[in-house]
Amino acid sequence: MTTAHQPRGAPGETRPGGRTARTREAVLAAVFEELGAGGFAALTMEKVAHRSRIHVATLYRRWRSIEGLVCDLLTELSSDVPLPDTGTLPGDLQALARSISAFYGEPRTRRLIEAVVSAAARDPQVAGVLRSFFGERLALAGQMVERAVARGELPADTDPEQVMSALGAPFYYRILIARRPVDPALAESAATAVWAAARAGAYRRAGHGPVDDTTGP
């Protein structure tokens, strides 16, 4: 799945080639390694500069803060979570849930999302980046729901964003609230529950009447 576009002026928003791209790659790799070594609390611009061998002034000029660095890293890593197209919504939901489970199965990735959410609570700019990130990912993943509606698998007024939010919610509850690792069983249960609820009309757009039990396959 493609990554979220960040607002103009947000840290790390450009995707240039050449030396600048190599600098970004080295810096983000260093951030990921430092998160694994000491977590977000121990992450500093100086440590990232030392590990990446990029001058700290460059980090401040490009990303402005540690929060900017971790937001850019989250966007970069999330591009490894593909948007499936298996031909059925149950298959798509299972495939995407397994990819999310694998993505957050890496301890450093869990620390990363924890860091970004924590930073968003304190920094309005980070909060804006986080909203943009999840908003675009929900819209992209919603294409699976739109295909399912076109195939007649779901009611025509199903809200794609509600469906995809429901799929992601158990993972973020497990990571941020329960503070436990995700696993394949969570992916299976989340996908199964969301498919059953969506097919029953639980995620219809607001303002519509009762669910028509004859809708769908």
C-alpha cells in the first residue's frame, strides 16, 4: 500500500532522488536501529546523527525534531503493507490483517507507533501528520470495500472508512492499551468479525434505515 501524503511543510515530506534520498535512507535506518536499542525515550538527534553519520544540523533542517523523524519513519515502513486484491472481501480482509499483524510483530515497529501516538498528544504538527497518515491509509484500504460493494458482497451504502477502522482497531487496542504483542490469532479474529459485521450492514453510512437482510450474496 502506498504511503500517506503529508501536509505541506511536514517533516520528511519530500521524496527526492540522489544524495538526498540516500541521506534520508541512512537517517531513517538509524532511527529504526536506535528505537530497537533504547526505545523512544532514549532517542535523540545526536544519537541518530552519530549512527547515520549525517550531521545533526542536517537532521534539524530536514526533520526539525525527533517527532518529525519518527513520523517519517512510520510513513516509510508502512509502504511495506500491501493492499491485497484476492477477489473476495473475506480474502482481502484476512490478507490485510495478516500483513498488519506481521508489520506490528516487529518490536521496533510497535515502539514506533507508540512514539508517534505519544508525540501527537503533545505536538499539534505531529497530530496533523498522524491524522493525514491514517486518513489516507483508510481511504486506500477502502478500495477493498468499494470492490466488494461492486461485487454485491456488501450493502451499497457501506462506509469503507468504518469497515477499515474496525479492522485496525483491535491491533491498536492490543498495542497501545493492553500492551501485549499482536499475533496471527488476532488477525484471524479481527478479519472474521469485520466481515460478518460488514455483511450484516453494521457499517452503513449514517442516516440510512434498517438493514435489508436480503442484501448481499
